[in-house]
Amino acid sequence: MHPVHGQRATALAVSVHIGAWYLVTRRKGLTWPALDWMAATLFALAAFRNAAPGTPPIGSLLDYLAFLWAEAVIACCLTTVVITGFKAERDPSAAPAQ
């Protein structure tokens, strides 16, 4: 496993987590550019994984140390942002004053 690929996948997951935290805590509603970015990152990680040197087989150490964790974090963040944004859109009176 090349350590740089694991670090990059982790960095992408952390950046998505920070973006999700910002959207959820500030009740921004359904912010489409952010949702697009999170979904694109979720699906781009599979291509990123296949670009690893030697294309390691599914279930390799790279998967367990970085890829599967990053996918899980991004999927949970995306789901949380969608649910929270949907609730904020349905109940605009609960949004904080600007």
C-alpha cells in the first residue's frame, strides 16, 4: 500500500466532514453545491482507489485502512446533511436569525 493514497482519502473524508458539520450546525437547508461536492467525492473515491500503484485487489490493506473508512464517513455526512437540510427546508421558522 502506498501511504500517500491513504492520506489523500482520509483528507477528502475530513474535508467532507467539516463541510457537513458547517451545514448541519448552521441549518443552511439543502445547499445544492455542497451536496453535489459531497456526492461527487463519494463516487470519485472509487476511481481514486483504482489509481493506486499496482491496482491492489478488493479487500487489501489500503481498503481497510483508508478507503472503506473514507467512504463510510462521506456517506454518513451526506445522509446527515440531506436529512437535516430537508428538515430545515420544511420548517423555515426554526432557522436561526441572520
